[in-house]
Amino acid sequence: MAAPDFDAQDLAGPEGEDWRVPVPELEARQALLAVRLREAGLPGLLVQHPIDLYYYTGGRQDATLFVPAEGAPGSTEAGGDGPVAFVRRSLHRARLEAGEDDAPHAITAFPRLSAFASTFRDLGVSQAPAMQLGEVPASFATRFTSALSDLGTVPDGTAIVHTQREVKSAWEVGCMEEAAEVQLRMFEAIEAVGGEGASELDLVAAAEAVSRSEAFGGHVQMRRYPLQCDRGVIVAGRSGGVTSFFDSAVGGAGPHPLAGMGSGFRKVRADEPVLVDLVHVHRGYVVDMTRMFVAGRLDPVWQDRLDDMLSVRDEVVGVLETGGTCSQAWDDGLALATELGHADHLMGQAPDQSRFLGHSVGLQLDEAPVVAAGFDRPMPVGGTMAIEPKVVHRDGAIGSEDTWLREQDGLRPITAGGAWPWVTEW
């Protein structure tokens, strides 16, 4: 059978750029995973979640990547083949996306599941590798654990992957910085078309047109089940006070109950706050930013609320950039918001309030750590987080949000920071 008639040039970016994940990135990620598996006492890991397949192999084909622990049977240190991707579809594209002859892992057709255990024995593996049991559906996990039962019990390696992905490489940060540049043009589009009488969905459409033309793939990836995300949450006036299923400060009415969050048909009215919360995704990497708009002039009450949220943001940033824990940043931010009189309106209206002030981002919108109770560890150096204190009232919502990178000497905004005003007047 002839190979498919397409090559890496058919997978290029808009100007013909090679938009594949660089092979050195994949090599470094797989090598670090192998070390962390050894440190955790696990023999290896089967990577099967599509987002993590992209992270480790450069593509999200229907596949299973086996990464042996450093020094374990199957590893190159033990005389084995090292990481192997077993691909159902598309084998040809999986090779292209992984770097072809430079791919850091072997790429082969997926065997019959009934022969899966013997395939690992042929690789020298005698102990069942871990799986991402916290990510894959139960029925999927059952099929694989049953197929591997001759090799023993399958442990869970989900947390190892999540922890590794918390720290972003320079290449990943570069992708997010490119996303932030596109995001600014999305806000410029909203400024150009907005004003009294424009609907929330009109504004979202203007932002979407920019984002789509700049290679947004149509999905914002989420980690928690069953959360879905409308990446353009633009709410005008009372829409900002409408709650939804989504665990965030601002819900919004949405266009209909199945899409029951985000923007709907409400139109902008004079002098009411319009909250614009936009996500853009560049080559898989998420940035998140919120700014306020108003047709006319923002009421001083709303301006005071915004100023208070900026003070809460500064409190959170101050804790995180000095190495304080995320839970301490939550406690201090909540205490300041309470002192300023916002306890019943911070991140939603009681009783429908979200209990966080920031969430890490990367290939998914809801990564860890989170500025919330229970995250008793610092934001790691190299971590990226959207910090977003907001207050919500019956007649609207207001707040700010930027995506931040923690560097050795503190936090810096990847998104606009002070380069875009907190309030834009139409």
C-alpha cells in the first residue's frame, strides 16, 4: 500500500513556517519524564491523553506512547529501545509531527490489544507500566489494564505528567507571548466595533475573526470533567451577574441553555460595565486576559470596585513573586477583598462564588497550581498563571486579568499588563 501523499510542508504555518514542536523540546520532555518515573518508583508510563501526546510526541494522533523510567527495562540505559509510540491512526502523520528521522522515539503500528503484554515483553519489559488513570475514561482504562494484567497491576502516573507540565520552557513561553500579541488585536477589534447597541455576540464575533485568522484551532482544552469553555466571555451590564455551570467568577447567559455560559444577545447600554474576558490559543498554548469597556463613562462606584480588584491583584502577585504559597496568596487576597467590603461578591455572588483568584495555564486553561485553599506550595519558577480578581453584582461584573510568568526575580505579565487600559471607553 502506498504511503499517504503529503509531507511536513502540508502541515506548515500560515507563512510556510515549520510549526512542529521542535525535536529538542520533545527529547527534553521525554528524558525528564523518564527521570521522574524513576524517582517515583514506576517502571514506565503509557501516555494516552491527547494533550499529553502532543506534549511528548508533537502530535495528537490516536496513539499510546510508552516511556520507560530511566534505567528501567526497555530504556536505552538498560539496552532497550527507549520510548515507543504505538499508533493506530495516522502512522504517517505521527512520523511527520515527531520529526521524521529525527524523532526522539520509535514509531510503530499499534499491535492487537490481545498482544499488548507480549509486545512489552519483546521490549524487555516485565512489569506493567503506569497509565494516566486520572485522565482516561474508565472503560478505556479497563481495556488496557486487562490487556496488561499478565505484567501485574497498572499504577497511576497522572500526577507526574501534570507536575512536569507546570514549568514551561523558553519555547513554550515564546508560544504564549505570540498568543498574547494576537490577543491584543482581538481587543483592538472589540474596541473598533463596539459601542451602545452592539450585542455581546457581535463583539465575540469580531474577536473570533481575528483569532481564527491567526490559527486558533477551535478548542480551549480543559482538564476538569465535564467543564467546557467558551473562550470569549463578553458580558454587558446585568449579563455579568448571571451565573452558569462554569466554575468561574463570571458566567453569562450564553446564547441558549446547552451553551449556557458566556455571551448572549444582550446589547450594550450606555454607561454600564462591559467585561471582556478573552482566551487565545497559539499552537496549543493558552493566554487569558480581561479588561473593561463602557459606552460612555463608568460610574464611580464601578471604578472603585475595579480599583479594589487591582489592589487584590497586587496582593496576590506580591505573595507569589516572593515564593509564598498559592494558598497564602488566596488567604491574603481574600482578606483584603473582605476588608474592602467585597466578601459576598468576590468571584461571584453568594452563594455561587468561585473559591480561587488565579489558575495556571498552558496547554489547558485550568492547570495547577491554583490560587486557592489547599495549594500549599509556591507557583514554580517557569510557571504561568492567569490572575483574575473580579467582583460580581446583580447589575454587572468588573475586574482584571493577565497571564503571568514567574521568573527568578519575580512575576511579569505575558499578556498586556499596563499596555492596555483597565477601562476602554467607546
